[in-house]
Amino acid sequence: MPKRARCPYCDRLFNRDVLDAHVEKCRTQEQVGNNLELRSQKRKIVVDGNNVAYHLTPQERPQAQNLALAYYSLTASGFDPIFVVSAALDHTIDSPSSLDSFMMSATVIKAPQGTNDDLKIIQLAKKLGVEIVSNDRFLDWIDKFPWLTSRLRRFRMTPSGLILTM
């Protein structure tokens, strides 16, 4: 069975070979304003910022552009994303000034130095009762938080943005 993913705009399932073309079509309709009811339904979602920043990066160096693309894609899809990042991301990201700009424009929670950002993500998702966007499987935490696997939303990055998968 071919891999499938959801369109971040209309939430329909597509085979990955046709998904990018469909996303571009939905994005154009969104910009024109054909999807007003979707924009008015902002659902909170917690995003593993480090996981998104490191996704498919060359030389294992996180990219601020990934965070911006994820923010744009999720807000356009009707989500109100809350990004959780580690304190160490400031020192490893490819563009610290872009990260600072991103942190001013989006809702970003920085886990204090010396604390586990994964635990902060889990606690926030539990408190708000929302899903988590991450490709991390949180294997160290599943025994303590059995509800975790049901709230994880995997993603993939494309040039047009972040796409939530099944």
C-alpha cells in the first residue's frame, strides 16, 4: 500500500506522489479566502520544535527555516501551534537571528537549561489536552505516560511546508 498523508488545508488523505500538487492547490484557495471556516477554528497543538528544526538537515545542524515553514503550514491548516524548544537550540541553529525573529512572532516555550524538553512537551500537551507534532517516538516516556502514543502526530517536510501524516 502506498504511503499516504493528509493535506494540511483540507485534511483529506492523498498518496504522497500527488500530495504536493494538491497542497499547492489548497494553499492557493486558502489565500483567496475560500476556506474561511477552517481559519476560524484554531485548535491548539504542541510542536516539538527541536525535532522539526533538525528534520532532514545537512550536517546535523538545525534550520530555523523548518520552524517557520512548520508555523506557516500549521496556522494555515487551522492550528494554533505552541512550539517547545530546548535552551541549547540557540547555540546550534543555523541562523540565531532567524530563530529570535521566529520566537517573537510565534508562541514558543523554551525549556529551561538543564531540563528535558521532551518532558516539557508532554506536560504541556497533557495540561492542554492536545496532540503533539513530532517524529520522535518518546520511548523513554511511554511507560509513564501511556496516552502519549495516541496523541502523537508524525510529519514530513516538503518545500511547500509541513504536512501531518498518519
